[in-house]
Amino acid sequence: MTFTAEQAKAAFPDEVVTNAVTRLVKVPGLGKPVALITLDNGHDHTRPNTFGPQSLVSLDAAIDAAFAAGPAAIAVTGKPFIFAVGADLSGVEAVADPALAREIAQTGHDVFRRLTDSEIPTFSFVNGAVMGGGLELALSCHYRTLSENTAAIAFPEVFLGLFPGWGGTQLLPNLIGPDAAVTVIIENALAQNKMLKVAQAAELGIVDEVFGSADYLEQSLLWLAKVVNGEITPARREIDRGAGWDAAIARAKAIVDGRTKGASPGATKAVELLELARENDLDRGYAAETDGLAELLMDDTLRAGLYSFNLVNKRAKRPAGAPDKSLARKVNKVGIVGAGLMASQMALLFVRRLKVPVVLTDVDQERVDKGVSYVHGEIDKLLAKKRVSPDGANRLKALVTGSLDKSVFADADFVIEAVFEELGVKQKVFADLEQYVSPEAILATNTSSLSITAMASQLKHPERVVGFHFFNPVAVMPLLEIVRAEKTDDAALATAFALGKQLKKSSVLVKDAPAFVVNRLLLRFLGEVLVTVDEGTPFDVADKALEPLGLPMTPLTLMQLVGPAIALHVGETLHGAFPDRFTVSENLDRFVKAGKKGVWQWDAHGNATVDPEIDELWQRGDSPSTSEQVRDRALAAIAEEIRIMLDEGVVAQAQDIDLCLILGAGWPFWLGGITPYLDRAGVSEKVNGKPFLAPGVASVPLS
């Protein structure tokens, strides 16, 4: 192994060490004991086991002790609810020495591989959360069991701009096949770090057996004895190293190209290493992983990814400016005004997370029935997928009802409107509601752009009105913009934040300003792109201008997804507030009036071309821009708008802007947030005369 104990402590002096302790366990049916290595950092489940240099030294010593005992088998398990979740990212983030980066990469391989190369059978008993390096440790053993209550199973590295670098890219495809490995390592990671379910891990062949949590260790040891004695031979699938591997790599490249546009070196390297794994040569594969990891540990991509990770996992859990949670009122019933698609999605979320009565209302019974029917249908889909039990589905459906009589809101604690995006309509809805709800009930709005202060201005109790802005699709998008109007009191705000947490959303406090954060920035960005098209830039040139950033979708695709009518409406709201910066394209207005939904049309092969009717409808000037010019203008516009928003106090800090765009607009993790990207690219200095963040807060790659 590369590190000594002294070197490891000197390298990461502040490491929270995961100690590995070996004890001998007698198991019925075995003549020799089992050497059981337990990983435990001394903290509860809120601080998972991780691996830094000192932890790897401890594991290496525990493996020494295990081999010295001459056991029947060696098994590794974790502390309650946690196996291990990978490298100690807080220490890795501080690595500034290329030699140290290589030592970290090499040491993980050296220690884990001892279990792979062992002549004594090795087992991992995955008793809880297992991600990244923890999953690589499990894969390094010959056999694996899994506890049925394991909540997190994943390789998140590509999501962060890295790749599994302690054996994952070589071991997994040779265990479960290349196509399944592409799903776990690349596709899931780039789908907002999607986790595997226990059943999926078992079906894929990542683990050999799943046991109940109550007697998990005992069952795992009894199963181990049967394997050692030859009574059980865990199945190993045949691996297609020919056309099947070719197809898997082609799919991996397509996913990476489609989702990162080549902007994430970690994703690109993961594909290369999965291709190399075809040879099933651990010497060569591990050497390539070490080289790649040593390089990326020194790359800005890592710092950018970890900046994003810290925002989502730390700042999002302690929202800046949120009132004391003790002020929050309990929500035992939810009312929803409106029964359209957005309202129905909200109803489904509320009933699933809160398990309290949810009642919808609308202007006629047909709409109400349609909304309730949608929620019931979605619950039936969950039942079909076995995500709820039959009894659970029946209980959830019984909690969702509809009525035209607004007196059903009399005992509701939280009532949210999701009606037409027009101020007068929403004012009327709130005025009507105030006649029925209790004095303590919170009134919320899902408006995406309108003034909440104006919405509440005619009420007797405007202090209980709060913005509660979801993003579409409601069940998927993790961001919740919670908006404080001029008279919103702390109790209403605290209730909104508590409710957001119950709904498992990440909430950001936003000032009552036009379009809040995400929509304001997206419309500034989209507006600038549309202006260049109006000036004569071809659609495809303008639309592909920001591809080098690796954004999840192009501007015109985003407009098509959001809906041109909504984009126009929000744009008009922003133009009314800031006419010097937000223009309303006459072409977009004609586009919407013509009933068009998007610029692009696709052929049977998935190739996009401009709709000829749009091409004719859109009146263009004779001053086209290049892609680079469009990109420069769009980034400059965003940098200007963010600085204005921060000066206005729309959010507490630049980090909240970054968090909003990561969670609400899919800004890639590996770019590390919009403000550090603009700083690194020099746009902040050029446009505003200063960076958004202090030096060293986050480093960001330029491509």
C-alpha cells in the first residue's frame, strides 16, 4: 500500500476516520471462524462511513488481521444503516499536490484489491447505504448480500464530474454486463444521481442475496457458510464481449454526448474505462483508473462538482433566511383551488407525502372530477409498480376529493391556488377564499411570475399569504421557491418551509420580485437568444450556441417544453417591470397566436429541422450573429441580471442563485453553479467589474 499511517494522517489531518475492526465469529457448519471486518466512524447514521487515507490504512490493517487469523472466510460490513458511501470528499476537495492525488487513487486500488485477489473467500455484507467507493469495496469481494432496507445504492461519481475510480468501471461490467453497467455508472448518474432500489440491485446481479433487516447479519453468515461449503454456488452471468459490448459503449457515448455535450471530462473518461473493461484485465484497467483519477482530482471539474454537491446537500438543508421552525403550524388538511394538470400534480404530491385530506375545487364539476380522476389514476399506476400496497392505495385515494363548495376549505390549514396566471383572477380567488378559511389558514400561490404582494393587497389578512412555486413536473423537480411578500409573517413563512421539507423539496427563500429567480434568469437568457434570431441569426446557430456548456437542453427546446405561451406571458410580466432589459419579441407573439408549440419538427430518424411555417412566420433582420457571439451575449445578460438580483436582495447570496438553477433548471453539477462559472470564464469581471464569489469558493471548468 502507498500510504503509511503517518503519511495518511499528515495528508488529511482533519479526516473523520472510518475505523475497520476485525473480530472472529463462529458460524454453524464451519470448522474455522469467519473474520468479520466492521466499518464504523464513530458517528450515527447522519455521518456515513467514508474513506480517506487514514480510513484506508485502517481497513488495510484490518485485512492483515483477518488473513493472519486463517479464517474460513473474510466478510466486511458497516455500522447500523450504513455500509460506506465512498471517498471523503471534504478531504479530496483540498488536494493540491498531483503526487498526493495519485497516492489516493492508487491506495484505494491496493487495499480493495486484496479482497479480490484473496484465496480465502471474501464477502461484503451490505447492511445499509452504499455508494461510490463503498460500492467498489463491495464489488471487490467475491460475494455480496444486501439488507432489504438499504435506502441508497449508486455510483454518483459521474454526476459530480468524476468516475468510479477504485475499481468500479472494471468490476461492474464484468459482473453484470456492460449495458447494465452503463445504466448504473453513467445513465443513472446523469439522471440527477438516480438511486437503485434493492430489488433492482438484486435483479441486475450486483448482489447475490437480499435478507431482511431484523436478522440480516445472522442470515448473511449462515448463507456464507453454505457458499464456503459448496452447498450454494451464486450464479454469474455470461458476459458478451463482442457485439453486446459494442452496443453498450455506443449507448454510453450517446448518453454522454446528449447530456453533457462533451463538457464533463469525468463522463467521457467513464466511457473510455468501460470500453477498456472488455479485456477484463485488472492490472491494466486499474492502472488506467489510477491515471484518470489522479488527473481529475487536480481538475477544476472536481471542485465545481463538489461546490454543487455542498449546495444541494448542505445549504439546501438549511435555507438562508428561513424563520425558526418552531413557528410553523401543523398542516392536517390541504385545499387546492384549480384542478388542472399542475394542480392535480400538486394534489398527488401532497397526499403522498403528507397523507392528509386533500380537496380540489374548480369552476365546474367536470374539471373537478377530471382532477380527482387524474390523482386516483396516478395512484393506481404506483400500485401497479408495487410502490404502494393495495391498502395504501385505497387510503390515499380516499384522502383526495373534489367539491364546488368552497366551504370544504373551512378546516384546511393550507390552501394553494393554481389558476390562470392573471393577477385579477388570483386576487378574486384569494378574496373569495378569505370568506371560508379559518383565521390561521395559510394562503399560498403557485404563481411563476406575478406579484404576491399585489395578490394579497385586498385581503383582511395579507400576512398569511406566501408564494409556494413548484416547477414542472412537480414530482420530479426538487426546487421550491418560497416567496415572502411585503406583509408575509414569520408563521406563514415557517409553515411553508416546514411543508416544503415534508414534501421532500429543497426550498429557497426569495423576495417578491417579478418571476423570482429561475424564470427571471431563464427568460433573460431566452430573450437574448430570441433577439439574435430576430436580428437574422439562423435558428440552429442560435439554439446550439450554448452547447459547449453541456446544458440539459437548448434554449428553443426549453421554450417548447415550457410552452411558448407561458414564456410569452412571463416575458411580458418582466418587460412591464424591467423594459430596458426584457424585450417582448413580436415574432414570439405571432408564433403564439398562430398556435405553434415549437420551432423544431422531427423526422422518423429523430433529426430536427425548422418547421417551414415558423421559418416563414418569423421576420428576421440582416444582422446575424455567430454561435460564439450569441453565447457571449447570453452569458453577459445573465451575469448582469444576477448582479442586479443580488443588489435587489432577491436572494441572500449568490450561492442561492446557483442552488436555484441547479435544482430548478438542471444546471449541470460538473459546472459548479452559474456564478462560479461566470467568474471562471471572466464574464463576471467583464460585465460587472468584479466576481460573484470570493477566490477559492469554487473553481469552474470553461468547457
